[in-house]
Amino acid sequence: MELLSGNQAIAQGAWEAGCQIGVAYPGTPSTETMETFAKLPDVYAEWAPNEKVAVEVGAGASAAGTRVLATMKHVGVNVAADPLFTLAYTGVGGGMLILTADDPGMHSSQNEQDNHFYARAAHIPMLEPSDSQEAHDMAKVAFELSERFDLPFFIRSTVRISHAKSPVEVGERENFTPKQYKKNPAKWVMMPAFAIGRRASLDQRVDAVTAWADETPLNRIVPGDGSDDGDIGVICTGAIYQYVRDALPEARILKLGVTWPLPKLKIQNFAFGVKHLYVVEEASTYLSEQVRALGIKLDQPENPLPRDGELDPWAIQIAFGKRVPTHTDTPEDLPARPPALCAGCPHRPVFRELGRLHAIVVGDIGCYTLGALPPLSAMDTTLCMGASVSMGHGFELALHHTEHRPIVSVIGDSTFGHSGLESLLGTVYNSGIGTICILDNRTTAMTGQQGDMFNGITLQHRPTRELNMAQVVRALGVDDVEEINPNNIKAVREALQRATKADDRLSVLIFRSPCVQLKDSFVRQKPLHVDEEKCTTCGVCVSIGCPALSSDLDSGIAHIDEVQCVGCKQCQQYCAFHAIKED
Ligand SMILES: Cc1ncc(C[n+]2csc(CCOP(=O)(O)OP(=O)(O)O)c2C)c(N)n1
């Protein structure tokens, strides 16, 4: 018995099923799944540049006969959607399991999409665990199911399943012999002539898996505690099952472990057996719509369940009239503590200087998105990974003749490799102009310091080459490329001024300095301190938003917290009065 998170349990289950190849792009809350898998014996695992590539590498390995695990967060499935929809047509060779880790409540995401809808739209069966043991068991069985029905399988988790730990009975690794690869264009070449045949075959395979969904014990009825006569029936899945157990112990529950295709007969029979039938689901209407589509009438709780955000047992009790919302656990006067760029973060000076330029900053996703928050407040948009470069091109097209403020796209190194490259190609191809800042902190910091093509670190630390970012950008057709140390404020200011003054060309500025959390490459220096005699209380140092810096509420004199200060000297360069000292 081991105490595993849902992510770890999925990795373990896949490994026990004899899965040999893992491919992923990191994304909270999915990331630790592939990190765990990569450390297990006799497997090959890699980070792909993005989720589409991950699924395609996986599709190749599956077509060739091996069992494959691909993992991503919910929005990663958007990126991978193109191969996924057709992968249901081709089916698999070796079994293929795809983790979609959804993030209701948006703890670490730009949206709250419910990927049940992908399963249904793409015809990819979806398994859905309620704890780590189920995550393990479902991952283990998924490969055989994928081969049996000739379909890739999804396993859907949400943040509470991905990250909460519970005991798991682990097992031995199955000795899976990869299937012999046989050329079969009618299955694998999805040109219309063959795809039409596979479309018909897809319907048959979906029929077969639908019949199975009605029989499998993965969809099961859990009786209530007997305190009523089974009046209340609840249909739910995943983490919500645990909440319903807590909140409504008397309810009879149809606990769905397969959320697409749904077990129609089981749902109908369950509905007949209870007086009041409810669907409890999180930030979505997927399940209730599907149940209603079977012609089943659903009851509504006394108060509506929240339409967005995460559920919890209390919210369910409030909806069912069992608890009155009387107090909030958090005093309302508690000061908000929004996240901030770390002390010494090399992204900070770029945002500070962009603010001075009054630039329109077209942002992207990563730690650097925090440049949008006060006091830097230097970001106008963030949409999805890679969008900064292409949206910046769009801003230029729309505003070139009317707007005198510079338009600057800001993107991180991993995000640039994920989808910024294609955007840059589009801008170059269409003779776009403007300034693009690549914030190269030598890692994928936001998701926990994963390797990427520009830092030359692979998931299993296999030898590789580190791509030279400047060379790559020049090879894509950009002539004006400059590399700058972002900790040198004067250099940052001059580079930005030079690039943004030119209104006839595309400039790419690469700001390179390691993330302060990178133990191997960032060297912490002695903390700085403020000479109180010299501090004029002008507040400029504090305006860079470093968490190590504050000013006294009464006197206004600046103060450096020596525990947090890493000695980057950014603030020192902003102090015109030489009040920040090294010793
Ligand atoms: C399609 C998609 N995949 C994954 C993520 C999760 N994610 C957000 S930003 C990011 C990469 C950040 O790395 P980088 O661009 O190097 O910036 P840093 O955090 O290092 O500043 C990842 C993996 C996401 N939001 N969307």
C-alpha cells in the first residue's frame, strides 16, 4: 500500500499495464504524472514541445504497437484536438491513454473548460476516478480496453484528484509484448477514401463500447446510509462523488466511472428507483444535459448549485437546504495577497521598463503573466500559449496608422517553443513589424522547472542538444535579433527604446538570465540593505514590486528583507540616491 496522488497513481497504473512510452507537455494539474512515469524502470518518457506533438508522437508509437501514455492539462487538449479527433477514426495499435487534468476553479489556468465535451465530440471514451486507487486501477485497465475497442481512451481528473493523496494497493508490472507493426493504409491513412470506411467502423466501435459502459462495474450504484428510503438519487462522478457522500450520506448514488459513453440503461434504471433524482456536477452542465437527453426529468435542489468554480461538500449542503451559509471562513478584512514575481526574478526589469515606455504589452502565459499585476501593471492581454506573438501582429495590423504607443509581445522560452515559433513564422511571412521580447529564464518555471528545447534538459536526462534561440529566430527570417542580460537595467532600457523606435521592422529581443529558483544555475548573492540616511523616500525602488522591498508606513523609508533578498541588484540600479548598498 502506498500513499499516492492521483497523478502518481495514474503513472503507476500505466506502468503496471506495461506501458513503455510516455509523452507530455507540462501543465498544472497534470505535470507530476509524466514526471513520476519517467522515473519508473524500463520506460521511455519525453517532454514534447506542445500537446499536439505529444499526442502525435504517442499516435506513432501506438500505431507501431507499443502502449503509450500522453498527459496534459485541460487546455492542452485544445492544442492536441486535431490529431485526437482523427485518432478515434484510426484507432490504436498498442493501447493509448490520454490524461486530461481539468482545473475547475482555475487554480492555475486561463479557463475552466470541461473536457467531458471533448470525449463526446471526438468519440474518445472517458474514464473518471474518484480517488487515487481508482486512478491507478483505471489507468491500468485502460490500455487493454483501448486495444479491445480499438480507440484511444481518456482518463479525466480534476485538480483534487490529481493532487490529493490517498492509499493505493500497487501491483506488479505486466509483461506486455508490443504488437507486430503491419502496414494497413485503410486504418492509418486518413484520406477521404479510407476515412469514410473508418467513420463507419467508428460507429460500430462506439456501439461496442457503449454496450460495455452499461455492464462495467466502473459505473456502480452506491446505497445511502439507510436514513431515508432511498428517496434521493444523485448521479455524479470524480471528486464530486466524495463530496456527495459527505454532504448527503442518505442519498443513493449512481457513481459514474465512465463518463463517455454514458451507461444509458443503468441511468434509466437508477432514475426509476428513486423519488427525486439529481445530477451534481462541477462548473458544467455536461452530465445533466446528457441525462435529460435520455428523456429523464431531473429535480432541482432547493437552492441552485454554483454554476462556476469548484464544488465542496458545504456548497452541496447549502444547495440541498441542509446548511445555511452563516459565515465565511476567511475574515473579509484579511489583506489580499496576490502572487508576485519572486525576489530577483529576471522578468521584472523588462516589465518595469515597458511600463515606462507606455507600451501596449501583448502578453502570454507563464510566470511572467504576473507582470500584469500592480505595481508593474505592464500587460494588456493574455489569451493562450503562443498568442502574444500572433496577437501582437494583429494589434500592429489594426493600430499601425493610428496608435503611437509601441506594441510589444512578451513570451517565455518554453511558451515560445510550444507555439510562439509558428506565430513568429506568420509574422515574418506577412512582413509584420513590432517588438517581441522573449523572456528566457532557462526553464519552464511556472509548472516546476521542466526542461525544454532551449535549455537542453530532457525529461529523463538523456543527452541532447540545446537549441540556440537567437540562431533559431534568425533562421525564421528575423534580421534584428539582440540578446540582453535583463538584470542590467540600462541595457534593458536601451534595447527596448531602440527596438520600439523603429517602425519599419520586426525586432526580437532575447532577455536571458536564469530563474532565481534554479538551484544549479542561479547563484544567490549577499542581501542588500538600505542606507536610511540616504533614502529620500521617493518610492522608486518599491515600485518595481520586489517582495523583498517595502517602505515604512510612517516614515516612507525603504527596507530590504534580507531573508528574501537574493542580491540581484535590480533595485540598486533604480535608486538615484545611492541609498541601496551591498555591504
Ligand atoms: C495549452 C497549454 N499547455 C500548458 C499550459 C501550462 N503552462 C502555462 S505557461 C507554461 C510554460 C511557462 O514557461 P515559460 O514560457 O518558459 O515561462 P516561465 O514560467 O518560465 O516564466 C505552461 C507549461 C497552458 N496554460 N496551456
